[in-house]
Amino acid sequence: MNDKYMLNGFPMENIRNKNETRVIKILKEVFLEFPDFDNCQLCIEDVYALSLKHLPAIYAQKGSIILKHDVSDEDIRVISRYAINQVMQRPRHG
Ligand SMILES: [Zn+2]
């Protein structure tokens, strides 16, 4: 049990931002298009954070059915490529 996800005695950890897992799944594919990416932890975290920042949040309760995604997989791919390019041009470790 992760206490950070407890709210008034109830666990909220099953309610997660749907974009989190979608971005991770799509980034695994999109990173293959960038053989020059340095693949260090800092840059990967920056790409992930930057990608999420540019997506509208879609929250879902575990087990609920999402009837409509406002954001398509292709939208996430475009945003992921943008984020990778940004981080490759300006890595925080110089
Ligand atoms: Zn790096």
C-alpha cells in the first residue's frame, strides 16, 4: 500500500492518468526512430515528462470503459517525437 495515494482512508492508486501508460508504450516504439538518442536516465525522464506535459489529462478508474479518447496514438507519437528532439537538442547534462 502506497500511503501517498491514500485519501481520507481510501486508496486512490487504481485511478491513474491513462496517458502515463499510453506514453510509455508509444515511447518504446518511437525511441527506435532515434538511434542517436543517448538513452540515459535523465534524458528519458525529461522526454517522458515533456510528452505528458503536452497531452491533456485523461483520468480513468480501473475497470471503467473509456468510450472516447480525445488523444489518438498518432497524436502521442507526434508529441513524443517533438519531446525527444527537444531533449536531444538541449540535454540537461550538457
Ligand atoms: Zn542524456
